[in-house]
Amino acid sequence: MFDLIIIGGGPAGYLAAERAGHGGFKTLLIEKRFIGGVCLNEGCVPSKALLHSAKIFDYAKHGESYGVTTTGASIDQKAVIARKNKVVRNLVAGIKGQLKASHVTVKEGFGEILGRDQGVIKVKVGEETFEAKKLIIASGSEAIVPPIPGAKEGLEQGYVLTNREILNLEVIPKAMVIVGGGVIGLEMASYFNSVGSKVTVIEMLDKIAGPTDREISSILQKNYEKKGIIFKLGCKVTGLPKGAVEFEDGGKKQTVDADSVLLSIGRRPVTAGLGLEKLGVLVERGHIVVDDIGQTNVPGVYAAGDVNGNWMLAHVAYREAEVVINNLLGKRDVMRYNAVPSVIYTNPEVGCVGETEESATAKGMSCKVASISMNYSGRYMAENANGDGICKIVVDPVHNRLIGCHIIGNYASEIIVAAAMLIETEMKIDDIKEFIFPHPTVCEIIREAIFQL
Ligand SMILES: Cc1cc2nc3c(=O)[nH]c(=O)nc-3n(C[C@H](O)[C@H](O)[C@H](O)COP(=O)(O)OP(=O)(O)OC[C@H]3O[C@@H](n4cnc5c(N)ncnc54)[C@H](O)[C@@H]3O)c2cc1C
């Protein structure tokens, strides 16, 4: 008999298991594929390893802007993938070590809920049945494969890819079409553009990067158009025959050549086959419904990470898992989503947190916006030849607080957390003005933007 069973060993599941084990819970973690989940094995970490190789290659190719001349720079895609695999292996080994240190029992296989009998939850893995008082479902999400003619055949034959396959491509395609201009699509567009593919991004909406601030999306798009990526916005893909992508642009049928096609139109929570109905767990629009401590409608049954459909981000999954475990260990803790940073690891990077002017206005909030060039930061200027980044802050003038910050420019990924902390702690603008920022850092841009108000 376990205190806690967790289904799914991604960021939500492994962090919950570590914390629960550390807190003295007898914990079982069930994983059907790889410990580390999508994030470590086929998402966040491998994509960032690839993008870093691309960044080094870009610096090598364009070093002359910084007085550095290189000749013969080339990319070895097999070596890039091998390095990525090594990074993943090391990180996964680290997680396994932490689980062991927390005395977590790990079971490989598909976890299926059998039901609850006199307060005891039963979960089957293969021929074995395990019992526990509490259950966390952390089964994550999977890529949506749209019912476009050719998609299924393409996946079978290998010319259509999801995130799973693209991160293992050992041959750089001459022409790559990316269906979906959201975060995953843009990061992969960035990588394959840097390493020499002719990249076309086809997006149904009239802008890239989903809910990102419109001005920032537009700067990102212009940066990539300059680098040669073709964007087809407001277009619908209608067919994926081998070697091409068919789409409609303003009612007109068009075709673009493609050796490889990435499907990145979104992800959906994984709930099939879990046996949720055996416990009566409420699922709405494909995701498990949870309250602010991560509990489902069934007492003692929790869901954390992508499967609850709140935010499909690894750092949110970590925090949701932490909130569930804190409550299980007797410490009251609740989820708040008003200061979730999100990053696009393109080159330039984009980092956003909180309200945009558009979203604040749509919610009827009064807001004041300051927008400045990233060139106000000495370090940004020193490191980004011809950089056209901006930092935009959104302030609630009634309470004199920061409610949003949106940055395009390198290091945005690393500095956005500062803005998130200012939002989360509801710090007054006048107090922020008294902070001393290290100089010269790109982070000083937040201080500069605040002083523009
Ligand atoms: C290409 C790509 C890049 C990304 N980049 C970022 C990024 O830079 N930053 C970021 O924050 N997020 C990023 N994400 C999103 C991030 O990967 C997810 O938000 C995160 O992995 C969610 O964690 P999770 O624990 O909820 O689920 P997952 O990581 O999906 O893990 C769920 C695990 O559950 C297992 N499982 C499912 N059902 C069962 C079952 N019945 N029995 C046993 N095991 C089961 C699965 O095998 C899986 O290992 C990226 C995603 C992709 C695809």
C-alpha cells in the first residue's frame, strides 16, 4: 500500500514524486516511456540544445559584425543530435538519482486506474495492481495531428514530423514547411533556418506567436523574414502529399515544396485509456478539471501539468506539482497564474509575463504602457549588432503596480523572471525605482522602462 501513486514521470510527475518521497510519503511513480517526460526527452531541453548549436553557428557565420572573421564554418547535424542526446541522458540520469534519493519506487509501464474501493485507489500496470490513498495524474500532453489528407501517411513514411521526430532529424532538409506559427513551430523554424533549410511557416491566424504582444510578434516576424523565412499568415493547410504542402491563401489554392513538414498546431492533454471514468474524474474540452490546489472533482485525486489544460509549460507543471504536494503534506498552498513567464527561444528571444495592453483593455483594466528600445541597455547594444528589440511594460495606474512585461531581445529568457517577481509580489512602481540593477546588464532595461512612465 502506497501513500501516493503518480501516473506520468514528466516535470509534474517526477517533481511531485521527489517532493512527496522527501516529505516521507511512500510514493510510486509510473512512467510508460521515459522519465523526464516530454520536457526532458522531446521538448524543452532537446530543442534548447539544438537552438544553442544554431546560435553558435550563426555567430560563426556573422562574426564580422563583431570584428571576428571565420572561414569554413559548417554544421554537423549528426554531432548536434549526438550532443543533444548526451545533454538529455545526463539530465535524465540526474532526475533518476533524485528519485532514488527520495526513496520513490519507479515502475515502467502504462498506468490504468481500476477504481476506488473503501477509500483505496487501485492502479494497474501490466499484470500488477498497486494501491494508494491518493493519486496524482500527470500524464501530460501530445502533439495534435490534424485530419489533413496525407498527414497520417506522411507520419508513417517519415516526411511529416511532430516534435518527437524533428528533434532527432540527422539530415537537414532542403525545404522545410512548418504548419503552425506558435512557440514550438517558431523555435524549429529558427533552428532549421540557421542550419540552412529553406523554411516556410504556414499559420491560420493573422499573426505568429499566438497570444504574444502584437508589436513583439511583428518584430520577430520581420527579423526572421530578413533571415529568409517565408511566412504565410491567414492560410489553411489542406493537403500533405509527399514533397509538397497544399494550402489556401485568401480562397486561392497554393502549393509549396517540402522535403519535411513539421506539424506544430498545438498539443492536447493525454487522458485516453487512463480509466478516469472509473473514478468519475471530470474532463472538460479534453482536459482534467482541477481547483486551485490541483484537486479534481474526486477527493484525493489530483491532476498537475499539461493534462489539466491550464498552461502547457514545464515551469507551470513544476509549480502545480509543488502546490499539490504541499497541500498533501499539510501546508496550504494555492496556484496563481497571473505572473507566468513564457519564452520563445528564437534568436532574438522573446520573454513575456502578465497582461499585454490588448488583454488588459479586453478585461476592462485601466493600464499605462511604456515601450523602449533595447538599445537603452549598454550591454544589449554591445552584444547585438543592429538589434531592434524592445521592452514594453504594462502598469496598473490605479494601484501603481506592474501587471505585464514583454521583451524581444537576447537574454529576454533570463531576465523575464525579474518582471514576474515584481508582478507576483505586487511591488509598487516607486519601490521598484529604488532597486539597484547591476550594470551593464540587459536586465537594466526593466528599470529604464519603468523610468519612462
Ligand atoms: C518541442 C517542445 C518544446 C517545448 N519547450 C518548452 C520550453 O522551452 N519551456 C517550457 O516551459 N515548456 C516547453 N514545452 C512544454 C513542456 O514540455 C510541457 O509543458 C511539460 O513537459 C509538461 O510536463 P508534464 O509533466 O505535464 O507532462 P509530460 O512532460 O508530457 O510528461 C507526461 C508523462 O506521462 C507519461 N504517461 C502518460 N500517460 C501515462 C500512463 N497512462 N501511464 C504511464 N505513463 C504515462 C508520458 O509518457 C510522459 O512521460 C515544450 C514542448 C515541446 C513539445
